[in-house]
Amino acid sequence: MLAKGMVLGVQFEVLFQNNLYFELAAHANGLAEKLKHAIADAGFNFYANSPTNQLFPILPDSLVNKLKENYEFEVWAKPDDAHTAIRLVTSWATPDSAVEDFIQDFGNLL
């Protein structure tokens, strides 16, 4: 057990050196903010206000079904019969181009 704990400890030690953790979080949160603005600018509301890398937009079911064809996300809630709140998440590994592609596709589907 101790050896496994050491391996985990080494990972965290590196993560907290030279502000790496904060840089990775800033990347994920920045991309989520970009998505949030694009969705809000299109006139959609959010199920919850999230200052993190997770977003919960409420979208028409028809748009959710179209987005499912090319993107993976979690269905979070069903606020009414015609709308669904989905969970979008960005991470340290999300490339800027993935967010740009989503925003473009999102706009084209409106």
C-alpha cells in the first residue's frame, strides 16, 4: 500500500510545482468561459451558474439531438418537455480547436 501511495504523492508533487495546477485549471476554465459566452450570446440560459470548467446549458431537445451526432456530453436535467440541460466539460487537455469547432457547429445548427 505504501508504494502505491508514493506514486500518487509524486504525481501531486509535480502538479503543484511551478504553478502547473493553476495553469492547467486556467486553461480549462478559460475554454469553458469561451463556450459559456457563445451559448449565452445565442440566447440560451444555464441550469446552474458555474464558475468552473463545467457548463450546464438548457437547450431545445432538437438541438441536443443534433449535437449528439458529433459530440459527447451528459444529459443533466429535463427542466420541461421541450428542453434539456446538458453538462459540457473542458479540461487541461482540451485543445482550443475543439472549442472553436463546437462553437462553429453550435452556431450552424441554430
